[in-house]
Amino acid sequence: MPSLSGFTNPAWFLLLILVAVLVVGYLWTQRRRKRSTMRFSNLELLERVAPSRQGWPKHVPMALLGVALILLTIGLAGPTSEQRIPRNRATVLLTMDVSLSMKAQDVSPSRLRAAKQAAKEFADKLTPGINLGLVSFAGTATVMVMPTTDRPSVKQAIDSLQLSEATATGEGVKASLSAIDSFGRMLGGGQGPPPSRIVLMADGGQTIPRELDAPRGAYTQAKAAKQAGVPISTISFGTEHGSIRIQGQRQPVEVDDDAMRHIADLSGGDFYKAASAEQLRQVYDTLQEQIGYEIKRSDASKPWFVLGTLAAIVAAGVALLVGQRLP
């Protein structure tokens, strides 16, 4: 069904006034013709010389012509419709926490293994033209794969992720921003830098540095991402009951939802909570829809012009068939 929203030239709807005038004029003409016929005294002669054009069929051509004019007017008004356009220049940096807390088994079989599987599924489902990169962080951050459309290389790097000590969330964001900037310079073309996003998945609070507002802290880097126009979608992964064993001692490693939510807010991104492998997959599915396509309004006038033209052609055909002349 053609769109009826978002007109670019609504002033053309003023033509409908002329259409209304034509309809009124047609009705007035029909009424006047009927009165003239009634004043004609020799009805037998009238029946012999007047064409047989009685009843409602004689009005069909004019009705179709009116419909055609309305459809063509709508087309001239420039209707638009929403379309999902693949963001083929987009860049996504998957930034994953590989600190020791990720070996907690509150998410089966473990946080890290569940995260790896979900991340690989995300890579498979992401729109093929989008450039996907991978950054891992623990005490330091490492760009594992620069943004690329080569999904197997990203998935191979995800499989190779290993746990390490400490959590430098800010360093992970900083490394991702640096990779996005470098890739944008190399890519070139287009109008401005390509649309970019960081998908940050972590399960605990930052430990290096301790202060999130420190120069290399997560909050500071989230503000830098905002300035660079790179929103951060944060995924807080794990439960409040997670724990790991370090040197024979059981250590709690509950997630820090508040920090992850604030990072997203500071960057202009979105926060997601995933307490299970299935919830994590659902989050990634949601992100795939948001990142893989963008909604744009495009011209939708062609169907209206086609329908209007067809209606005009049918009107002409019916007029010739019924009355052997055009209306």
C-alpha cells in the first residue's frame, strides 16, 4: 500500500480544490441537462436521436477520472516512506572484558565462554557490509582485530581470548576509539566519518585506575566517545551472585550495573542487562537490528503516479465503451 505520510511538497494538495470544482461542475451540468431534456416536448423524437446513455454506468468514466486526478495530486505532493537502509560504511568495535572475573560460572558454562559464543553469533548476523573489529581488555587493552568485513578473522580472534588480571575499562574504550579513528582515516570517502559504535561488554567494576573519572577512567573516555560521535552500547553481563576462587579464597565478582549504565549515558548510547547466556543473545539480536540498518525516509510517489495513470487510462477506455466519447 503506498505511503500517506511525510509529504515533501504538501502545497500540491491545493489542486484538490480544482478537482472538487470539476466534480461540482459535472454534477451541475448533469442536472441542467436533465432539466433541458424534460422541457423537450417531442419525447419520441428525442429517443430516436439521442444516444442511449442512461443509468449509473454513464458516470463511471468521470468517477474514474476524479480518482485519477486525486492519485496524481498525492504523487505530486511527494509522499515518503520509511525504509531500512544497510549501513555499509558503519564501524562497530566489539570491546570485551577478559578480566579474571569472567571465569565465574554463575552463567553456564562460564561468563567468558558464554560471551564468546554470543559474540560470534553477533558477528554472523551483523549486516555483511559493516566493518567489525575486536578489542579485549583486562589490565591493559589490545586491539585484536581492526575493523573489517572478514567475519572469520573476528570469530577466530574471539575464540583466542584469554583471561588476565585487573579491569581497565577506560583503556578498552580508549583503544576502541583509537581503532575507529584510524580506520576512518584509512577508509576515507563519503561525507564525514563513517557511523561508528562501541559495544562494550563487561561484568565488573573498573580496577585500573580506581577512579572512573580519572583521565584514563571509563567515565572520562565515555565523554570522549560522546565528543567523537561514537555512542557506546554497554552490556552488563553476569549476576549479583558470581564469584571466583583466587589463591584458594572465594571472591565475589558481582556486576556493576550502575557504572555500565552511566558509561552508556555519558556517551549517548544504550545500556543492556544480561544475566544469562540467552539474555545476552537477545541483547546482541537487538543491537544487530539497530546497528545493521538505519531508518531513512525515501520518495514513495511512484506508486501514486502509476495508479493515477492507470485510473486515467481506464477512465478513457470506459468512456469510449459506454458513450463512444471521452468524458
